[in-house]
Amino acid sequence: MKFTRRDFIRNSFLVGSSLIFSSSSPALPKKEEPWRPAYEKLEREGKFEQRVKQAYALFENCHLCPRRCGVNREKGERGFCRAPLKVVTFSAHPHFGEEISLVGQHGSGTIFFSNCNLRCIFCQNWPIAHEGRGQEYEDEELAEMMLKLQKIGCHNINLVTPTHVMPNILNATRIALKKGLRLPLMYNTSGYERLEMLKILDGVVDIYKPDMKYMDSDKAAKYSAGASDYPEVTKKAIIEMNRQVGILRTDKQGIALRGVIIRHLVMPNRVAGTEKFVKWVAQALPKSTYVNIMPQYRVEYKAYEHPEIARGITVQEFLEAMEWAEKNGLTNLDPNSVAVRNFYRSRQ
Ligand code: SF4
């Protein structure tokens, strides 16, 4: 086809117009990067497999938690937690009783692990935590549970009492990742964690939800099977968790993506040391740390045998706990607890 001078002029004009048009039009908004879980990045960096191996090696001489039993779980020996080598779970389902930002519309994808390394005498889940009720699963099956929770729309994978099965969790998460898991991974723990183990979890866990049960070692020893080091160990653990994932962040819908949520159960007769706890948070962590001061203590399991904790808390005990938190400048208290506080205040 013949290319005439007229064609040349017309084409030049069109090209010029488009250049003028593109340079004078407003810049398109940058496409927002889709949110990705921490463990996906770790896999892309080629570091996840090594973490799984490092964690699994700990079973030979189990020092997974501060109890440091030293048993060989590979050979079937059991330590303080009574956990076998394979993971034992009691249930896996959407849970609607967690903090609002975890529950959203479709629930928190909660996997309850059986057995426990702390074993408190007021445990609300004692048949699962103390007696180990549940069923053994392969890591591949645990991965399938995670994927199923994702498929039904849960907003996160909520690993309840994970400490003694941390290697299985890592392995299962990696298997699930390869099959499409993309939910935030939440480590929902008593807080009784070794720093060395948390370093293995760095870059794997998106949300840490530790308890801070007591601030006094004599209370911890009395009510949590001799764990007198609980306050010191847990304080260090929470500081490390905060270093890894920081203040809780949510998406536009208010769903939690990454960060720390600290839970503190108010106990009767100031057993939990709530005033010391909020002071410590205010000094050691950002004041905007998400703190859930919980009023729902119930007399469970063997708590009936200890008069000091053999009753629920009073309204006054809950209100003084919330007042201490406010007085110490904590700015990110759980909205449900704030609503309960406001309700009781309105009745005074
Ligand atoms: S995880 Fe269990 S066996 Fe291992 S150190 Fe802790 S209590 Fe002992």
C-alpha cells in the first residue's frame, strides 16, 4: 500500500495528540498492592523451608517452651504438656467470640490444639488443654483444615494454644501456602514463649495474640503449675512480638491483618496484677498497643479449691481495671470492654 505525504501528516498529528493527551491527563491512581501474609514473603525469599527444618529438629530434645523438658518426642516421649509428635486438635471452625477485628462477617478460622504447656487451674478449656481430648492429624491434614477455613470465608487462621506444636504448624502452613493459603496467621498463645522460638516465627506469623495472665511470680506458680517465671518470660515475649509485627493494623473493612493484641483476664482479688500490667504496657510498649481487658473470668476446673479465685469478678473490680488502663494512657482498648465499662458506669 502506498504511504502518501497526507497519511504521514495525519499519523504524525494522531501520535502527537496522544502524547499531548497522555502527558496532560492526571496520573492514574497507583494500583494498590494486594495484601500478602508474612509467610508468603518468607517463602519467596527461600527461607521458609529452613525454618520448618529448624523447628522440627527441636522435637528430638524438646525445648519448645520454657518448661524445657528435653524429652525426645520423635521417639514417643512426652513432656509436661503431654503432647505427642503429631498434632492433636479438638476442633476447627469459624469462631465469633474473638475481638471484632478478627471476627468480621465470616468469623475467625479457629483451630483448637489439644494439650497445653501452661495448664492453669482455672482453665476454661480443661478437657482439651489438660486432658488432651482431640484427634491426631498429619501436618498435611492440618494444612487442609486451614484451606477449608479460608474457603468458607474466615478472615484469619487462629491457632489456639500453638506453642507445643509450633513445628507442625510451620510445616502445615507451608504446605497450605503452596495450595493457595493467603490468610493472616494468628498465634493465639498463653504468652509463655521462649524468645528463641519466637525468632523462628519471625516472618511467619502476622498476628500475635498473647495473654498476660499474671504480673507476680507467686501467683503464676500457684495457679499455673509452678510457672514462677511466667511474668518475666511473657513480658520479654510480648516485647519481641511487638518488635516483629507492631501495632495492630486493619484493612478498610476493619479486619485485622498484622500486629499484636494483648489479652488480660481480670481475676478476683486482684490476682492478675492488673494495675501493674497496664503500667508495664504503658512503659514498655507503644500506648496505642491493642489491649483487651476482659471481664469474663469464670470459676472453672480446680479454681473451686482456691477461695481467692473461687468467685467471678465484681463490677467494681472490672471498673477499677479499666480506670487503671485509662489513667496510664492506654489508647487502644478493646471496644467490647469499653462498651461493658460504659454500661456499668451508666448504672452507677
Ligand atoms: S512443648 Fe511440651 S514437651 Fe516441649 S518443653 Fe514444652 S512442655 Fe515440655
